[in-house]
Amino acid sequence: MGHVTDAFGIRGWIRVYPYTGQVDNLLNYKSWWLGKENKNWYPIQIITGRQNGNFLDAKPENCNDRNQALLFKGMQIAIPRANLPRLPDNGDEGYYWSDLVGSEVINLNNEKLGMVVGLFKTGASDVLRIQDDIDREKELLIPFIEQKFIIKVELDYNRIIVDWEKDY
């Protein structure tokens, strides 16, 4: 749902980069889970928050100074799926970013480009982060523009078909 970029101010607030469609949507949830690299996740309660441009500033419970807030820096934010709005029953109409992570990405020439390791927002569009299967250090970035670069998302097959070449 987002990640903590830094502390904000001196009174225990954190600065958050949200991955949601609307920047302030994450503030609809007062209980967040924080962790790094799919381990050591734990819940925190958010007392209050506000949008600050493309970021959120949030005040975790029992976080009272900048040093405590800095402990959250770099952590990923998750919301239990059961707490998220229900998506339409047909998989073509909606999915969450977390549904796409781990999906195989193939192009129109049936070449495997890699696996989705994440997504991020830019001013123009969302972007898929694809990790190369052979060279794990190599990453491919594909704008998530449906019907232009993203041809089809097949959640049932854990696959995304793209109009993109290996050497782009």
C-alpha cells in the first residue's frame, strides 16, 4: 500500500509514499502492518494523518519524537486484504498491485521478460518493475498503460502479456 520514506517533523510523524490510486486513501485505514522484505511484519495504529502533495504525513500511536519515527524509515505498509474494498467478481475489472507481484511477464513474441517484483507511481503512469530471470540485478521498467503496453493481465495464470521487447 506504500512505504515510509522518512520521519516528518520532531513530534513522531512519518512521511509515507502511498501506492494507492488516491494519495489519501491509505488514511481510511487506522491499522497498518509494517515490515521489510516479507518478514517481521507487525501492526501499528495511526492516530491521524494528512495529505502533503504526493505524500502522506501520518502519526503512529506511541511514536512521540523524530528518533522513534526514524525507526519506521524504509518499511513497507500493508493492509489486510479482508479490510480492502471488494473488487468486482470478474477478474478483468480490477485487481490490487499485490495481485500482480510474482506474475510472469511475457511479450507478444512469447518471450519471457521476467517476474513482477513491484510497481510504483510516476506523474504520468504506474510502472511495473520486472526482474530478469537470468541476471537478477537487471530490472526492466514497463509503463502500466493498458491497451498500449499492458495487453492482458491473466490473474488465473499468474501472467501479464505486454507489448514490449527485451532490449527496450
